[in-house]
Amino acid sequence: MFTIVKRKIMQRRVVITACSAITPIGYGKTDIVESLRQGKSGVKPLRDDGLLTERIHSKVFGTVDYPIDYGFARKDTKTMGPVAYYACKVAGDVLAESGLDPEFIRSGRLGVSFSSTHGSPTIQRNIYKTFFSEDKSKFSSIGAVDYLKSMVHTTAVNITRMFGITGRVVASSTACTTSSQSIGFAYEMVKFGMQDAMIAGGADEYDTTTVAVFDNLLACSVDYNDTPECTPRPFDVNRDGLVVGEGGAAVLLEEYEHARARGATILAEVVGFACNNNGGDLILPNLDGITATLRLALADAELQPADVDFISAHATATKMGDVIESQAIAEVYGNKPWVAGLKSYMGHTMGTCGAIELILSLYMMEQGFLAPTLNLENIDERCAMLRHVREITETKIKTTAIQNFAFGGVNTCLLVTDGRE
Amino acid sequence: MTRDELQKNIVSILVDEFEFENPGLTDNLRDDHGFDSIDAIELLAKIEEMLGYQISRKEKEQAMSIRTINDILNYIETIQAAHQSQ
């Protein structure tokens, strides 16, 4: 099945000292926690884009529909598509919250591990419009910076540019595991001494192309177009697929002694990470692959299954995905840890989901409660062996697992413990 | 287009789209206004739009020696003259 390799190399503790998220249920801790406590959904009707919307069967989207005061100067925005706005905003938030010394930020010991699913589809769409235009003079309307705005690592390097960061850049773009990989790889960078701190996360902008892809795969929710807040429905017997969403989220990972020495507030400690591949089908969830990921993460953290109190499940609300994930959780953990599907609040924010679900979990760990899986009314009997969070549950959570799986057969699991001392 | 009209148009573009503040004709574009290589390429696209025809590759390469707004105006006048003589 899998082999755990132990190497004698530098191993340092890695802590989270700042976080920020722009999500369909709010921007920042106060708004997000309020939405979680009130069971507020961020799923809204799909906006007409004048191109695909009319032909897409799913008419819902996890939407960021509130104004955000970016305050960016043109010298920064000239290389930014919408996705980079989200990325730079949350990255700026974590730097401000962290209180890191400007000298350290520029020292080369701070890196960026950040990406998105596609770069910027809005900019790519404009380029295609020009390509397919019959007016040949339109060719010059492709801007010199369109590539910088649309490339896959546009989020990471716009962050380095805006804040003068000179350390490593990792831009792992693996669909739904983009930001969980970003955080995991950043954790390993710091743990193994390659960097002392990393800004890590992901972002994805409003994009109907992604909806169309999942729609054609019959994976999108279509039965709740008139009641968007009733979908997605992870683990529910009446779930009918995922809902695409948008957002951006970042955490600051920092070496423990570095954080302690400067008196930083430690929100949590990343104690384990695992990432593997199913080694086969690029779409279907794979029980062996997912189960192995969960076990590898526990081994990396040197934890036992009984040590984990809460699992933030990937739980996209597809027919088979939730069942396979339930089986994997049951096989590894039994029914001891609480399980919730946080996508029920905002849909699947694609490359951002791992980072957002981590941050939501940090907020709940700090405030001592668990939010229930929204729209979970009648549990699918094939998912019923788990300890689902069904209502707001006031409880102390010491250790949380964040699980994410992606097209391409990529699986990730992050393990974090409450870091407040 | 006269020199005055050209100057008015270019200054307007620099203020409205490149966020220049109080541009002077002899200001150093990079040092005084943070104008970089990306801006230069974008400005060339704006100039093409303004002139209504494409600037050749060779002419674009000549733009790399531009340092001031006066240089921009001289550059455009050179292109216009070459275009009119064709």
C-alpha cells in the first residue's frame, strides 16, 4: 500500500501566526464566524456572463457579493487579474496581522506558496475573444501584461511584487488541492529549514468556465436552482452535486522559535501533512488512495487516530465522493472524531478550499465550537457511520484534520493542533 | 496632429491611465513616476490606438531609449513623419 520513510534531517516546529480569508460567507473572522453560527449560506444565483450561463444547467454559485476596499495602487494592479486581487488582499492582511519586520519580509527567509486553479479566467477569456475576432486589428488589444495577469503563478508573484518578498516561490496548481498543497509544501519548506516563514494559500475568481466543466461531467448541483441556499448538501441523501465558488485565503506559517522570539501570537501548529496520488483514474475518488493519505498524515504528525477531534471533510456533495470519503474516514478513525463539510456554507471554492477550510477550522478551534454541515437533513445511510456535526456544538477541539481531494487523483491531509499557550 | 495636441493627448493618457501626478515634460519617467518596462509596452499600445495604425517592431525597439515626456513626443512625431512619407 504505502511506505513511511523516516529520514534524519532537520525538523523544526511550524506554527500559524496569522490568517485571512475572503469567502462567500464573509471577509475576516467576525463576519465568517457569525455566518457559521447563524447557518448563513453564501450560495447565490449564477450571474449572467453573456457567454456560458444560459447553457449551464447549474444556476448557483458561491459568490463574494460584498464590496472589498482593496486600496491598491496602479503600480501594483497593472499586473493583476481579479484572482490576484483576492490573493494580494489576504496576503497583505496576514503580513499586517503578523507584525513581521519589513527587513525580514525582504530578507529571502520569507517565501510564498500560493496559487489558483487557472490563473485568471477573466483575462484568458478576453484573450480568446481577441483570438477569435474576425477584426485583425484587434490583435494588438492583447495587452503586454495579459500573460502576467493570467498565468498560473500570477497570485504568488503578484504577492512577491507587492510586498517585496525575495524568498522561494511555490505555485502548486492542482485544482481542488491547490491551496492545501500550497500550505503543505510551505510547511515542509519551514520544517526542513529551507525558509523561516511562508505565506501560503490560494485564490480563485468568479468563473463560469469551471461551472461548465463540472456541469458537463454531471457533477454540479442542478435541483436547487430556485433555492440556492439549500445546496450543496454534503452527506445528505438528497445531495445532487457540487456548487462552484470563489474566494481567497492565506495563512502565515512560521518556524516556532522564530515566532516565539518575536512574541508572535501562535494560532495553531501544523503537525502533519500528507499528499499522494491515486495512480490511476483522474476523476473518480479512490478509497485506497484517500485512506493512505489520511494514514500518512497521522504518521507524519506521529499522532494516533484517537488524537484527532475534528475532521473538516472535503465533502463536495457529489454522489460518490462523499461516500468514498466517509468510508476512508470510518476505516482510519472509526466514529470518534466530529466530521463536518464546510463547503455546505459556500460551495466549492476550488483552489482556495483547503486554505478556507483550514481558517474556518482555526476560528472554530479558537472559539470552542463546531458549525454543523449545512443542509444535512437526512444522512445518506452510506455516510451514516460517521459522527456528523448536526448543530452548533460547543466543544474544545485540540486537533483538526483538513482533507482535500482533486481531479488528477491528488489527495491531501493537513493536521493542525490548537497553538494557543 | 500638432505638437500641442500630441502633448495634450499624451499627458492626458499618463495622468488618467498611468496615474502620473503633475507630470513635467522633462521629468524622468522611471525615477519621478515609477514608469517601468511594463508601462512602456502598455504605452506603445495606447500610442498605436491614438495613431490608428500599428507601429513596426523596429520602431518599437527605438522606444526603449525614451526617458521623458518630451522624448515620447519626439518619438511619435518621428513615427508620424515616417508614416506620412510612405
